Amino acid sequence: TLFTVYCLLFCHEKIIVSNISIMSSHQDELAQRHDDEALVDYEADEEEEEEEEEDFKETTPKTITTDASLVIENDKYEHGKEQSEIQQSQNEFHVDKINESDTTIVKETRGSNGTLHNESNHKSTTASDVGGGKLASNNVVIKSGSTAHGVYIPPFRRRKLEEEELIRQQKKKSLEEGEMVVKKSVPVVSSIEQRQKWEALKKTINGTINRLNTSTIKELIHSLFQNANLIRGKGLLVKSILRAATTSPTYAPIYTSLVGVINTKLPEIGELVLVRSILTFRKSYSRQDRSLTMSITNFIGCLFNQGLCHELLCLQLLTVLLDGDPTDDSVEVAVNLTKVAGMALTESSPAGVHAVMERFRHLLHDGSIGRRVQYKIEELMKIRKNRFKDYPALVDELDLVEREEQVMFEIGLDDEGLKKEDGLDVFRFDNNFVENENDWMAIRNEILGEDSGDDGSDSSGDGESSTDEDEDDTSDDEDDEDGVLEQVEGDLPVNNEKQIVAIHDMSEKDLINLRRKIYLTIMSSATFEECAHKLAKLSIPPGKEMELINMIIECCSQERTILRYYGLISSRFCLLNQRWSLAFLEAFEAQYNTIHRLETNKLRNVAKLFAHLLHTDSLPWSCLAVIHLNEDETTSSSRIFLKILVQEIAEAIGIGALVKRFESDDPMAMEWYKELFPKDNPRKTRYAINFFTSIGLGPLTDGLRDYLKNAPKLIMMQAEAAKKAAIEAISSSDDSSSVSSTSSSSSSSVSSSSVSSSSSSSSYTSTST
């Protein structure tokens, strides 16, 4: 049996060899049939070129002068000669030799004696043999433009021949210009090598995308950055991601997580993904392709969950799908998109989600859609009622990027000028391939945090020690990046070998963790007592009191209506320790000065929170000293804040008690309220009276009204007092000047006094008359 098998194999091999020989002989016959035509055209082209060269030789200048006309003629000669040589090079192609045993390339060149030299087989035929048509069947010359004649040239060999032809033209050009002939070799990275690397890049990207899942995504992202040039192959990457997302919609969240990570480092890739997704939706929707539309909208919804696109894009998609008289398919696509992006849309645009659900409800009541789609809408209603708990926006395994680091693109569905950039998906020869690869290496090392010098390896032991030193240096650099090293100064003995350092964390990780603990404690506690007890156990360090107070105020402002829960927590902390009451005083001043930044609902909640602290006497009333009630120093937001604050206090303790509190005789309290009830300017006083009267708290202005009635008298009294003070100041200055008189001037002063007495007596008699 073995002998029989060997015989059959031997016969089969003989049959194959005979078939190959028959095919090669047939090709040789076809090639020989067209030899005469090709060579005749070749000789005709040669004769024309020789005639052109003779014409140029006759017009060549024999002397070199500086005359401009001769220079121009010489340039014309050089240009004409270049054109003739280029035309000659374009009329020839070096053709491969098709051999049965190997695939060597045969180049045919014409020597000076009219002989065709074959570089591989060392055969030659004279011009007479060519004219007689006795050229061997293995050597074929094809005229430019004719790719037929029965000879097949593989594309990669044709490209190689074209590169060699380009090098030959450059050599000829250098000879014409009189420069030194330097043998030029093929570029370091030829077109073939670039294409091979392009194919390897494509395989790497496609393999990585095919192996993506929740457990391998982190490793594959690192290997993708490590092994693939994502800038050169971004078209391949985007194409592979979109193809995988449309064919496997269930894995769309994984692909969008990959895009989200890449987008933080290379935003142009994320933008290209979003633009191509929008263009794919336009195309599929116009063609009424249900499956493609479903998958691409699912992918866009996952992109929105990752924060790559704006919520306006999802709302535009839902509007397009549900507008007018929608079909069952479009409604089903809209339902699927709402499930995918519903949770994130509810957080960012609750009004938009409400409008979409109302549209679904209208379609359900209208009855214009099929029964199956109606069931899906009813299911969506139940999912929305549960706040999309079964369809979370992000799974913990795929939440790889912080929201602050993500780059969002505000591209709309109807934006013009969106380009797909299909040219990025195909191979193109790169003249600066090596430089671009080096640039990518630098970018990759920066992204992965690698050192460019670690790529090389040393063969000696010194190299190993140097790498160890580099590792130590890098570890020190990492420590320097994490914190600022400062030497502690004190009474400790100085030691050059060991230095005591204090590490200060400048990354604020501890602060972020503290805020997270405070927020989770506030939101998870059942009662205010439990919350206050847990927050007190956090042992917040001194100087960080504002973190707790700001978090309480922020949580309170986010509520739809004020909750007494936050006021009780705040009052408990104010009564617990003085440092908390002082911190709340600081927070009141900060909130009042920036109250114009808050919305009306947040402003109302903050005002009611501080009103609770004031009417329970948890917060000192000295905080009201920062309020200056006048037309110049108040805004509409600050007046609304003051209105709600005072009204809440009056409602809690009563208007009578509030009047007694504001009309206290305590000089310290009067100093607190002097800007709230101004009495230094009648204009400000009238403004305060009008304000409190308009908000229904007129009894608070009784003291201001009495002051305003007596204001003229008080003003006159103040003016007289000012005059008296001025006269007293002048007289005191005169007395001080008269004290400095001498004894010689005393007699003159006596005489002057007698004169003054006589004058006074005369004035008295005149007045009596």
C-alpha cells in the first residue's frame, strides 16, 4: 500500500509539472507574438529622441558669458533636455521575468553598442537579432501605457520597479547638472515596508477590538497604545470600532469605554468616531435600514453615557425618530435609545426626558402603532418609573475615566461640513515615515509614562547598574511629584547622612476623600441625630470646617424644597463647638456676597437654612452686620435673600418678638443692625422703610419712621453742635497764640484795652440813642 501511495504521489507531481510547463510555454508564445510590435515602437522612439538631441546640440552655447540672453538660452536647453529624458524614461518599463522555479526580477538596459544586457541570465542579443524578431521569449519590453501583452506583473513588483525608475531619473538629472554622481539606494523605509507595517497595524487593531471585554479591556488598552501607532492608524481604529459596534450592539458599552480612554489622550480620534457615527445614522435613516439604525443609535447613546457628546445630540435623534407620523421601526429605535441613555439624560436634561416620555404616551394613546411596539413603550414607562435602575449609564468595570478629564464634543445632528475622511482608512506612502514614527514614540512614552531611554539595553554590567540608578531616580521623581519635600527645622541634631523630611500632599487626595465621606454620610443617614453623630466621628481637622459647612449648604440647595433635616444638623454643630459657629458666620458672609450666582430655588433654600439657625439662636445675630440695606449696595438677589430670611424668622418667633430683637437698647446689638436699619441718611432710611413695608413687615419700621419725622430737628441740632465745635476750636487756637506775648507788649495791650473800652462805651451810647 505504501508503494502504491508513493507511485500515485509521483504521478500526480509529474502531472502538475507538465501542466506548469504547458502554461509557461503558452505564455512564452503570447509574449513572442507581441515582441515585434513593442520593439518597433521602441526603435521609433529612439530615433525621435536622437533627432531632438541633435537639434539641441546645434543650439547649445559654446562660450560661457555673463550675458542674460545666453543664460536664458542655456536654461532652455537644460529644460528641453530634461523633458526629453523624462519622456524617454516614461516610454520604457522594466518587466519581470516569469520563471517556473523562482521569482527573480530581470532588468534590461541598452548599452552603448546597441546590445540588450540581461542582468540575471547573462544573455545578450544584438540589434540585428532584435530587428529580426529573434529575441528570447523570457525577455519582454512593454511600451508605456500598455499593461497587457499576456504578461502579468504583480502589484508589489510593479511598485518596486517604479521606485527604481525614479532613482534612475534622479541619477540622470544629477549627471545633466554636472554634479557628482552618487549611487542612491532605495529609501530606508520603502513603500513595500510601509505597506507591510500598515498591514501589521491593521491586524493589531482588529485583533485588539475582537478580544475586548470587561475583564481584558484595561490590558488591551495598554497593549494598543504600546504596539499600534494610533495617529497613523486612527482611520483603521475608528472603522474597526464602528464595524464591531454595529455588528455586536451588546458590546457597544465596551467599545465606547475604549473610545473614552483614547479620547482623553487623543481627542481627534474621539471626534472622528462621533462624526462617522452621525454620518452613518444619516445614511441608514435615509435608506430605512432598521438594524443599522438601531445599532448606531445604541452606540451614540453609549458615547453620551461616556461623556463624549452633548445631550442635545440624543434629544435631536429622539426628535427625528418620533416627529410627525413615526413608523413602528422608528419608535422601536427611539425606545431602545431612551433605555440606553435614559439615566444620563434624566440627570442632565430632565425636561427633555419628560417631553420625550409625553410623546411616547401620546403615541400609546393614539393607537397608530403596532401592538408589539405598544408593549415596548409600556415596558419603557415601567423602566422610567424605576429611574432606569435596570439600565445604568456606566458599569463599574467600564467607568475608567473621570468626568473632569473627558473631552466633550458639541456636534449636532444637523451640523454641516462633517467629513468622514475615508482617506485615513487606506494605505498611503509617507515620505516622512521615520520622523512620524519617532513623534509617535515620544507621544506614546508621554501617555504611558515611560522613559525614552529605557528602550535600549546595555550588554555590560555597568549598563545594569545604570538602569538600577535610573529606577532609583524615577522613584525619587515620583515622590517629588506626589508631594513637596521640606526639611524640618528645629532643635534636632544635624546629620548629613539622614535627614528628616515632612511630606505635604499637594494632590488634595485626602481632601477629596473627606468630601466624599461627608456627602455619603449626609445622604445615607436616616435622622439628623445619626448624621451629626457620624460627622462628629469623622474627626475633621482644624482648618477644614468649611468643607463640612459648604457640603451641608450645597446639599440643602440641591433639594427641591427646604428640608428641616439640614437646619437641625447645622444647629447641632453650631451648639457643639464655637469653631463651628464661627465657621457658619464666615459661610453666611460668603453666601451673601455671592448670592447672585444662585438660582431662585437654591437661593430660597439657603435663606431658609440660615433663618432656622437665627431664630433658634444657634447662629449669632452679629452676622446681620454684613447686610447694608440701601439702593446702591444691594442687588435683586440679595433683596430676595433678605426678604425670605426676615419673613422666615418673623413666622417662627412672631413679629412682636422680632421687633423687640431689632429695637434692643444694647449698644452692641445696635451696632449690628445699624446698616440694616440705616439712620445716617434720610434717603437710605426711606428705602429701608419702603422695603420692609412692601414685604409685609411694616412694624419693623416704626423706629425709622419716628427718626424720619424728627430728622429736620436733629439735623439742625447737629448743625449747631458742629458750629459750636468749630468756634471752640478757633478760640482755643487764639488763646494759645496770646500766651506767647512779652512784657513790653503788655503796656501796649493796656492802652489798647482802654481804647477798646472807650469804643465800647461809645457803641453803647449809640445803641441807646
